[in-house]
Amino acid sequence: MTIMEKYKYIKTFDELIELEHGKIGTESRNKYEEGAQMFIVSEMLKEARKEANLTQEQLAEKAGTKKSYISKLENGKGNIQLSTLIRIFEQGLNRRIGLTFLYAKQKNDTTT
């Protein structure tokens, strides 16, 4: 099967994600979703730090953590502890964090 044939009937982004990473609730899809969320957080952190005109070292000092931890987070490599993330944004960047918890659509859910 050629690449064009594989994607021939894909019409939405959700269909593409399902083709590439599996259905919602599968291990491969969960891993993809976790990585996507980590990427978003890392980009938000990097952007906020740059807007504040801080180096990773300066941010780490203000937030009471290490430069290497900030670097890992910004590169999507670190394991984020929520309390530390809040401290980095609130103490280090003078920003508030708002969290939203969403219900994941279940594998057998046919509602839209």
C-alpha cells in the first residue's frame, strides 16, 4: 500500500490521529496524548519564560528549582510534578495556572 492509498479516505484530523496512533483508550493513543500534552506545557513554559526575559537559570532561581529541571521541562523530557509546575509559573513567572479536566470519549461511545 502506498502512502497516498493509506491516507486516501482521511477527511478529518481526528481520523488521521486515529489512523496513526490508534483509537481513544488504547495504550498507543494514550501515550500519544500524554506526549502531546507534555509538548503543549513545554511550549507554554518556554514562551512565558522568554516573554519575562528570563534565562532558564534565572527562572530556576526564582522558582526554587534547578536550571536542568527547567531545561528538561522545556524540552518535553521531564516528569512534571504539579506543585513544582505551579511554583514555576506563579513564583518564577508571576502567572496563574488554570486547570481544566475533560472527560475522555470512551472507546464504545457513539455520541458526538
